[in-house]
Amino acid sequence: MRRSTLTLLTAVAMAAAVGCSSPPAASEGNPEVRELQDRVAELTAAVEELEYQNRELEAQVAELDARRRELESRNADLARRLSPEDRVVDLVNPNFPPAVGGEPGWEYHRTLTADLDGDGQEERVSVTTNAVWMPDEGEFAWDDGHPWHVYVEEPDGTRTYLFSNWVQLGQLEVILDREGPGLFIVYKRGGGMVVYRATYEGPGQFRTVLAFEIPLSDHATWANPEMFSRDPEV
């Protein structure tokens, strides 16, 4: 843009010089001189317009650069706040003693098996709570809240509890992380979902971080799946 401006300025200067070198009397009635003078005026106006546009573009570039720096600062702050080290959580509450799935009172028991620590042997992951099984109904009876436990059991029976806590108006599920060693503890609760990722390295050795949260409608709870009806008129 600057090279074009200089070219135009040079042309203006040359044209002005030619105009000035012509005799005044001849210029008054010389169509070529008048045309050249008109062209000089047009070029001068074009140069001024280009200079104005250049100033505007420089201002826009400065504004965009300031926004870029602001976004980089926000991203850096977000990265610091979402650092895995900052999201480490302890989901084992000593106020809820460990329970074993399948034992009396803990009939709700879901399991999966996988080699979580890479030792060549599969561990069993259990999810259990004290919901009451109703044989006549063929389903569990749920209260507003229950204590839940998630634990990893070695082949020799050694158990490591990853989650022992009260869950209000919600349920827990466990999903294997297919892209790496570990598992997800999905806490479905009223108003949203919280996902934790647990890495198990052996008996008593694990690390749990808050992966992400998904907010849902305040009018829907996981304790009442019917409130998630797809019919907008319901």
C-alpha cells in the first residue's frame, strides 16, 4: 500500500511540474493542460483517500492486536484454573464406611472388569448403594438420597475405594476410559451431571480429578427420568 502511495505521489509531482513549466497563457486554452490538471486533482484526492484508509486499517490492526493479547491472557488464566493439579478431588468421605456390593442391604450392585493398572490382571470395579430391591415389583425403591460406593477389587480381594459419599437426587455410573488407563465416575444429579476421571495404579494408589460438569434444567432431575420427555408439550 505504501509503495502504491509513493508511486501516486511521484506521478502527482511530475504532473505538477509539467503543468508549472507550461506558459500561463497557453494553459488557459490548452485542453491537454486542463486535462492534466484535472488528472492531478484526481490523483491528489486518491492519495488522500488511500492515506485515510491506511490510517483506518492501522487502527483496526491495533484493535485486533489488543483483542488477541486479551484472549491470550484469558486462555492462559483458564488453562491455569483448569490444570489437572488444581482439579484433584477426594471423593471418599470417612462419614460413610465402606460397603460391599451384593451383601445384605447393598443389593444394588453393578460391576465391570478391566486391567486398570497394567499389571496383566483384570481388576473388578463395583458400584453399589443401599436402594431396596422389591421382588414383587422387580425393581429398586429409591429415596431422595443414598450413600454410594465405587471401589476397585484386586483378584486377591483387596479393595480400594474411589468414591464413598452421599448422593442426593442422583445416581452414579462408571465408564471405562477407552483412550487411556482409568475410568470415569459419572455423577448424575438434579440439575446436571458431574464427571470425574479416576486413575488406578494399584491397591491404595489412585488419583481422581474433576473432568467436567454439564448443567441441565433446574426443572429436571436424574431421579425422575420422565421429566426428560422429548415431547415439548409435556
